[in-house]
Amino acid sequence: MKKIDFIIVGQGLAGSILALELLKQNKTVLVIDNADMSQSSRVAAGIYNPIVFKRLTQSWMADKTLPVMFDFFKGTEKLFGIKLIHQTKIARVFASKQEEILWKKKAVNELSEFIDAEIHSAKDEYKFLNNDYGFVTEAGFVDVPRFLDSTKEYLMKSASFLKETFNYDDVVIKEDKIHYQNFVCDKLIFCEGHLATKNPFFQNLKFKPAKGEVLTIYCEALKTNSIINKDFFILPLPEAHCFKVGATYNWLDLTDATSDEAKNTLVEKINSVVPFPYKIINQQAGVRPATIDRRPIIGMHPTHKNIGTFNGFGTKAVMLAPYFAKHFCNFIFLNQELFLDVDVKRFYA
């Protein structure tokens, strides 16, 4: 049997980030993944945004997670020799005068670190908009597909990646070790996204998965270096004249199949903002691993101490997962307590 420190199940954003963090800790890893099982991370726009627009408040722990996110992806860019993180403003299109007033108030108080107090007229940079807008200055996106592909290639070079569907029945728990097929490891960590709902070791976890669909459009006349947000997003991609648009929410259909209903919804939203001709070049769907309390789920099984989970990051994965990968490693290697908000124990109390 081949001895390794960690087996990680799932090579989405959470599994990839945790694997790279463990490698930094000089641990050996084996990542097991079948990308055909879930497309959630590849569909994700990878936007990082420290603001919750609905309430105009700071996103949970944004002041702490953003610096760690930058360090992680900048370090990963250097490791892989590629560009991953794209810093760009978000142009928030206001729905009402009241939102403008609240924006100006918060921009000089609790949100001054993240947003600009200046209100821009639709006559300014974006002449095609019907409403005024303000800028989130500390925002951008991560090229998630490129990150996942590069991480997989990096793992494969050191024989640390296994492409297959994980078989729970092959797990054998022996004292302080976990046996899986021809491998033996110290710890088995599940990073399966919404597929965790089928995990027999963690049936207590309370997920609330939500399917999301996005479109990629081609529009030569649309000129913007910023992400446009008006209760949906228009994200300029590195490819010329290409934009990702999304996203929808569906809590009933939890498949990766695209739908005409979602396409029509997004087209209607695009048409409400973009007056230029465009072409749809792609449609994607994925199921977000959202949790019932909107917090990640991290920690070790209450009975099987060598089996853990690192999951539930939802739409905020690029911003949260690097911070909590470090937090999880501090828990494992330094015996530091996990935050109660994220500790898996909350579902076993």
C-alpha cells in the first residue's frame, strides 16, 4: 500500500485550495476526483466582492479573508507561472434614490475601505445605463477554470491526482489510519461540493444546494473594464468582447443540465441593461454547495476522527476558501480551535 498524509475527495475550488495549502505544509496528498460528477466550480464566475448589495453591508469576514485570498492566488500565479486574479471594480447600478443615499452614507463610514462615495451619472463611463451607479473598488475575479486545470496538471506531475469516482464502500477505518483501495492515509477529507448530500459519513450536514446557470456572450459594442451589477452580473472576460452573465437560482432541479427557462431569464436581464447586439456563445449550469446557515462546514467527524470535511463555501468560495484552508490546517497541525460558525460540530450538537 502507498502511504500518504491526506486523501482529498473532490478537485473543485475547495479541494484544490486545500490540497495546495497542505503541500505548502510539506504534506503528501492524493486528490481523487471525477470532474463529470459536478461542474459547480467550473461554472463559477470567480467574482470576489466584499459587499452584500441587498443590505449594503460588508460580506462576512471580508476584511480578514480578502488579504489571505490575494496572498494565496498571487503565490499560486508565481508557482504556476500564469495569470489568475484580475482586479477590477464593480459598477453597482442603483435601483432607487434611497440606495444612492445609503451608498454615500456608508462609503464614508463602515464601507469606506471597499466602496467609492462618488455617484456616477449614466452619462459618464456607461452611457447606455438608465440609472446612476457607484463603484466597489476592492473587487475582481479569479480565472477559476484555469486555476483548476493548472492545479490538476501540477498534482498529476507528482502522481498526486487520481481520476475516478470515489467509492465510499472501499473506506476501511483502522485505528489511526484510513485505508482506501491501495492507499493508506492519516486523514481523509471530503471536498465534494453538493455531492456531500450522498456522503454516508456526513448525513447530519444541512446543505441547501442551489443550481446556477450562466451565459457567455460576445458583444463588440459593449465597452467595460468593470463588472456591471444590477441584481445580476456582467463580467468582462480576458477574451476580447466576451462576457460571462449570471446567475440564476434553482433549488428544485439539482442537475448540471442547462435549461431554456434560465436562458430566457438571463436574456431578459441582459436586454434590460445592454442595448447592443450580442451573441450567446455558451451556457453552463452547476449546483452550488450552499448550506442552510450560509456558512462553510469544516472539521473532523465526531466519531471517526481521521475523516473530515471542507465544504459549503457557496458563491463566496474564491474569497473564503484560502482563509479557511489555513484555518483548517492550524486546527489540524497546531490544535487551534475552529470558529464555531464553521465547525462541523454545530450539526452534531
